[in-house]
Amino acid sequence: MTAVVPPSWTGRSLPRVEDPSILRGHGRYVADVAARDRCWYAKFVRSSIAAGRIVGITAPPGVRIYTAADLDGVGEIVASLARPDFVTTRQPILARDVVRFVGEPVAMVLAETEAEAEDALERVVVEIEPLPAVLSVADATADQARLVHDVDFPGDPNTVVDGRIHTPGFDEVFAAAAHRVSVQVGSARQSAMPLEARASHAAYDPATGRTTLHVTTQMPHVIRTGLADVLGIREDDLRVIAPDVGGGFGAKMALAREDVMVVHAARRLRRNIAWIETREENFMAAWHSREQVYDVEGAFTEDGDLLAVRADLRCDVGAYSCYPVTYGVEPLMAMAELTGPYAVREYSVRSRAVLSNKCPIAPYRGVSRPVQVLAMERLMDVAARRLDIDPVELRMRNLVHEFPHRIPSGLVLDNASHRQTLAAAADLADVADFRRRQRTARDEGRLLGIGFSSFAERTGYGTPAFAARSAPFELKPNAVADVITPGFERVVLAMDSSAGVTVRIGASPHGQGLRTALAQVISDELGVAPDEVRVIHSDTDATPYGWGSFASRAMVMAGGASLLAARELAGRLRTLASSRLGGLPGDIDLSDGEARHRETGESVPFFVLARDTYHSSHLIPDKGEPALEATATYDPSGTFANACHVAEVEVDPATGAVAVTRFLVAEDAGRLVNPAIVDGQIQGGVVQGIANALFEELIYDDRGVLVTTSLMDYLPPTLHEVPDIEIAHLETTSPQSVTGAKGVGEGGTIGAPAAIANAVSDALAHLGIDVNHLPATPHRLRTAIRSAQAAQAADISDRETAS
Amino acid sequence: MSQTVPIRLYVNGDRHDIEIEPRRTLADALRDDCGLTGTHLGCEHGVCGACTILVDGKPVRACLMFAVQAEGTSIRTVEGLAPDDQQLHPVQRAFWEKHGLQCGFCTPGFLMLVAGQLEEKPDTDEEEMRDVLSSNLCRCTGYQNILKASMAAAEEMSG
Ligand code: FES
Ligand code: FES
């Protein structure tokens, strides 16, 4: 007999099992659950003042209103890290005495319909005595700064994280370097802006005393823990379900105060309560991110080797700490990962999180990496110009190419292809040809530019990665750690007595096609078709504890756990089959739903083995458990995908508008489980990166009032603003991921802003304009172009006068 | 309680007699009163297009229209797009095959937008399709596959 090589399901662009129901309009998002229920609706009265003291809250009779005074027994949200530089603050569920940002929930009203709840909202009067608002890092850290929270700050005022790394050899190397090149980069505040805003629906069941919360979240288990802790109840009193979730991008991985209120009210009133956030509220109160300014200085040799990096990183984190990842998420990630794929030896960094009277931050696709990459990639281009080295060549020199490689922050870069992705991208880009086109265009008065961005995308963060954010701490003998350390993913895989395969996962997808991709991984091991593998997720009653889907981790973590569980279950099937067919388990192949003896060719369907197991358990050979079940946990320290992006742009000098005319991605996300899904993640990510680079900006006025509260002010791109995105793949695997997949959820957004900033800077190089602060909106560019032209004109006339 | 009025809506060939406040939008009436939650609300101010439906064959933002204005019209929503439980509409099938959706929240709006366009003009070319698709927002896909799917559907429907 020749061995039949079963086809691999992994690696194929299978259409997603998720899609048919959504395409038919049968998706179930939280608002759809509410629409089918005669629930009451909650609306939130929000502060219109950035900082102030609440003087009074009044509502006419008949308005059902909750204020902080009605929250007996309800705790506060506390998200903390065990670090000496970390300052813990507390987030009340409704503002108590003081308000700290515009949009902060001050009271909740309830009514029988959504429209009536809106009417009730208008009848509530909140009187707030304004205090001076702290609106910038400079104001917040000044000597006599007003404190956003009345707590002790051991360092600068309002500074809640102040991390530092200084490698021993830094001073000497830095001082001796031939060239020191510095850049300051920054990003405006931005919103992840999932198309579905936040929503929750709590149903109280008098029969069991339990409450079921449908909520649009990326991490149902963790949200349940957070809710139970704040409400002072047991987790099993709550069932949390994330039904279809209309996008997350990080903005749905923090515990929302509003959700606490919805659950609290449902339990107290013993009624079903829903809250459907408006787009305006989503902009004001549903987490911001990316308001960061980085000063970065690189020390280079004469030949362009980057020896050392010095950095001062400042993140404006708003008024509260998001649960569970805390307001340390941006600065601590930046401190650890700034130097990215470059072989920097010495490093000196200070990285701060600073409070302000603005909406709190939470992760948004890439967290601080878009700004980190902007810093390093601008540094490369500016240095290339200064040292007169080709920018691609300068990158090539400095990219890490031997693995594993420990970077100065202590992280270890595992197998990657930094040089190869850069080479592939440069090839596709054909820079020589571009330069010709650029010159021709310049003669016609048109400004073209090209920009590169090479980066490493740390993915699949497990417990070791999150634990590293805290100083090592001892568990107290009889108390819980007051720090939450996310990480592992866990799955339970079972074959039932009809040979149906079901996997229950702790991760919680929201559009990534994880059901399809996990089924592909499992089906290869078990020898069944992917559409025979049912993936159950996002229901705390039905799935093992897990951390959810964020940080490009689900495929690495839940995928790894699924693979391990599938291997174990496959082993069990082989054992059972060998007792029926003879031989050893190693002689048995699994394919097409049956176990086959490789030599004799005899086979037995899984159905028979499953029936044996459950219905004739007294006969099964090893007298094992009467179940075909495998549980697996996967918890690596993390891996790195890597990529190089290239953008071509055309800048209209008259309007300052930028058209992205070409976008290339050479991506190495390891093994591609479902290439179509991977490409979809890259495309969507790149477009968010383009948005971050050119369009999207949350703007506060000088009193701390958010002025960009609709989709007419905050401008996500449409298809009009987006070029075709060309993608090339490399597939470098790593021992850090058992499936070989490295995760790819954020790379597009991480790399694109820097590529675009470099491209726009290239287009405007003749005017001496460097684009370092994003978004590069038409207004900003036009202003820069005008003043550069005016300066050049003045220069010329000066010279003419002089001659 | 505000005053309600009785109205009659024809949606996907079915008649719905409902009692609503005159201020109720068509989107809310479809979702809450007709039980058709396939039409999604992403902004309720007319920008995102998630609520796009067909009213007398023309794409309409259901969040910008009052339900009372839709009396006497023929309304189509995503639930009425597929001919039956077995088959999909060509636009739905193309979105599936070309991976034109991720979270799916924008999808019903895009499907109705494209179905409306192609039923009126099956030979829509790519340039015009880009214009049409630019009326709606998707936050997940980067639009690449939405465009591919729409052109694949155009090919099938004009072929
Ligand atoms: S919900 Fe109607 S356009 Fe956004
Ligand atoms: S697929 Fe999520 S918004 Fe389009």
C-alpha cells in the first residue's frame, strides 16, 4: 500500500464558515438582541466639562435616574501594575463629586424605550463648577500642575508611569559616535472607531438569580471577572456572551463603566436592560489612543551603523486607567519595543504615561507601535540624508539578520526575515523607476514621493510578555495579587458520540475568521473536513477561561492550543483504532473521518470509535476516560512577525492633500493558515494606518471639549482614499509558535503611517519639509508648504539683495 | 408616552402593520417593529451607510428617513436579498467567495448598495463601482475585497 498523503487544509484560502449567516442578515449583534427583547433602555448623562466639581444633579419626577449616590456596594475599577514607578488611580462607575473628562458618565437614566430614555436624558440637569483642566503633557507635569487625581505622585505631577532603561555602555558609545541624528515624532489622539459602537444587554433570570450579559467585547471572560469584582458578586452569578461583534481594534477590550451600570441595574430591578452607545458617545467616551510625542536620537558610525538610541517617550493617557491592561500599555510597550528590528547595542530611554482631563486611553490596533515605527523609520530617512547613504541601504545595514537576537530592552527577536522583506519590497517598488517618474512629474509641477517602513510586529503575547511589565512580585500567602497578568489561551476539544468535533475556546473573535482558521488547523490533525469542526466561543458558560482576541494573538495562542489539543485527541483515536485494527497507534493514519492501518489498509470510521468510547466504555482498551476529549493551554512568550511597507504618494501643493497612489507590503507572518484571511487583515490594517497617517484626529478645544464627535468631523477613509494594496508573503517559522503562524492583526496599522510620513517627506524634500507629526492633514501640509515657499522666496530675495 | 400612528410597510414582499411614533426612523421601525435586524446602525447621522436599504429599488439611508415617509413604497432589506434558504444573491455569493467581509457590521449596507446598483446597471464598470462603494464605510476590510466582490458580482449579473 502506498501511504495516502492527506491534503492539508492549512494554507488554503477557504471561504469562511462565519459568513453565510451574516450575509443573510442573520448576524446577531448586541443591539439585535435588545431589539428582540422588551427590555428597558439605559442612557448616560455625561459631563460637558473637562474638570470640575459636581454641585448638583436634578431630574424631574418620573425620570428614573441613578447617580453615584445610588451605588452602594458597587466598587470602582482599578487597573494596576506592580512597578515602583506606577501610580494607581481609581475609576468610579459614575463620577462622584468630581468630573475628569468631557463625556464622563455622571448619571444613568432608564426608560421603557430608547426614545423615552433619550427624552429623559434631556430633562436631567447637572451643575458642575469648572476647575482648570489639564490638557497637555507640559501642563500636567509642570511644577504647580493641578492634579487630575488627588493621589501621591512620587515623581513628576500627574505622571503615572515613568519607566527607564539605561544600558551600561550607553554613555560612552553615544558620546563617541561619529553622527548623532535626532527626530521628534508625534501622533494626534485617535479613535479605533469600530463600526459597531459599544452596546450591552443584561437579562436577569429570576429562576436562577443569574444575569446574562450580551456585550460587544473582545474578552468576555476577563470582562466577567472585572464586573464581578466591581459588583462584589461571584463570577458564576454572571454569564457573559460576546455575540457577533462589529469590530474591536482594541477599543472593546476594556471594562466599560456603562456595562457595570447595566448589569447592576438589571440585578437590582430584576429586569432586562440594554444600552446602545451613540456614535457621539463612542467618540467622547469609548477610549482614545495614540496621543504620543517621542524624542528619539540615534548615534551612528561614519558608515551608518546605528550604535545607540536615546529616547524620551511621552503618552497622554487621559483621566483613568483601563482595565485590564492599564494606562501603562502605550509607554511600556514603547519602552520595550522601540528599537524594533534594528541591531542597536546601547539604549537609554525614559517612557512616561501622563494623566490629562481627556478621555482615557486603551489599546488601539498596534497600541504605541505605529508611533515607535514612525520614530525609527523617520530616524532612518533623516540619517540617510545626513550621512548621504541610500535609505534602503542604511536599513539593510542595521536590520537584525541573525536569530535569536536580544535587543537592549531584553526582548529576544526570534526567527524573522527583516532583510529579506526589505529586499522584496525594494524589488517590487523599483525605486530607480520611481525616481524617473518622480523627476518627470516634478517638471510638470507634480510632487511625488516614496517611503519605506521596516518593522517587527510583536505578536502572540503570552503571560511571560505581560508579566515582564511588572517588577517581579511575590504572591502573598493569603491575598490575591492586585495586578492582572494576561496571557494564556486554553481550548477544550471533544469528539462527541456521533463523531462530531467541537472545540471550545477562551479566545473571542470579532471578524478575524478565527472559527474558519482554527477549524483548518484542527482538521489537518484529526483527518476531518474543516466544516465538520464546530468552534464555540465568546460565551463564559460554554468555554474555558481565556484572555480573548487582541494583540495579534488569537491565531498564535488559540491556534497553538487547538493544535496541541488536536494532536492529543488524534493520539487517542489512534490508540482506539489500533486496538480494533491491530498494530501500534503509530501505524494508524487519520483521514476522511476514519482511522486506517497504514500497512493493511483496513479502516474504522471515527463514528465507531466514538460509539465505543461513550456507549461501550467497559470495552475500551486502555480503560481511560469514557470521553474523546483533550484540553490544551498554550502560553508562549510571544513571537515577532515582520514586514516592510512602501508607500507612493502625490502631494497637491495647492491644497496640501495627499493621494496614496501605491502601497506595497512584503509581509512575513510565518505560516499562513488561511491566506485570504491574512491578506484581509493586512489590507484592513494598512487602511487604518493610512487613516492614522492622513485623516483621523480627535480634537479637543482649549477648554477640553471634544469637537470631533461625528463621522463628519472624524474622517475614516472611504474606498476613494485607498489605493490597491499589493502584498507579497514570506513564511519564516519560529519555535515560538507551534502552528508556525505568527499573527498579523496589527502589522498593517503599525507600518503604514511611517511609510506614508516618509513618502510625503520625500515628496516635499526640496522644500525642506519633514513630516514627523501625524496625521498629515491637508491643512498642516498646506501651511508647511506655504511657509517653506515663503522662506525660500525670502532667501532668494535676500541673496539677490546681497549680490 | 408620545402619540403613535398606524402605518403599513411592505418589506421584502411582506406586509407589516405597525404602530409607531411619527419620529421613528425607518431603520428603527425595521429593526424594532418588523424584527428585521439585518439593517445595522453605525452612526445614525447618515455617513456610514451601514443602514443602506432599497426603497423602490433605490439605495436609501434608513437612519435618515422616517418610517412614515416609507408608506406605500416597496422596501428591500438584506433579509430579502437571497432568493431562498438554499441560494444566495450573486452579490452575497461574491462577498463570500472574495472574502468581502470581516466583522460583518457594514456588510448588509454594502450588499444593498451593490445589489441596488447592479440591478439597475449590471454593466457598472470599476471606476463607477469605486464611486458607488465610496458612499459607505467599512472599518475592517480596507475595501479591497469589497471592490473585488462587487466587480465579480457585476460580471456575473451582466454576463
Ligand atoms: S447608520 Fe445610517 S448612515 Fe450610518
Ligand atoms: S467588515 Fe467590519 S466594518 Fe466592514
